[in-house]
Amino acid sequence: MADSKAYLAVDLGASSGRVVAGLWDGQKISLEEAYRFENGGIAAGGKLYWDLLNQWSHVVKGLRAAAVKHPNVRSIGVDTWGVDFGLLGRNDELLGNPYHYRDTRTVGM
């Protein structure tokens, strides 16, 4: 499938992340997992956080791994739970790791 067009998807789940290549050969599409990594929360100071910098590192590694095997990348999409957020400062610097949605601060909400 070297001539296939590749459409990459990054899936950031609650416990794992992955990069999947959707390969279109002009007739049919097939899916291939290019990279997978653990993606749980990190406990620190009695709170649970996302390790955003580690996630980013794995996303980049996964996209590179997929692009090496499938150089004809047409697009990249990202899917997440989308319930958590990170705060950015004036120069787009991350002000702190985002809380994980399973952190106890949300109990009872």
C-alpha cells in the first residue's frame, strides 16, 4: 500500500493514546495502528493531572512513525474527550499541567 493516501488520526483516550493511519488505495480504506502509548493521569500533591508534555511527545513520535511508513499523508485529525483544558499565558506558554477529569475535585458535580 505504498501508493495509498494516508489520513492520520490521533486518539487521546482516558488510559491510552494512539495514532492510526487510514489508508485509501482508490478502491477501499484500511486502518492500521501506527503507534500506541499509555495516557493515564499523574498523581502529584494529592491531585490528578494530565501529563500534557508527555502526551505531546508521544503524539509527535506517533505521527513521525506513521509518516515514515506512509509518506503520502493527506491530513491529520485529533480526537479527545475534550472535557479538560490547560491555561496558557501571554506568550502561549502552558501555565500548569491540566487537571485530569478523574481528579477528586469534581466529586459530587
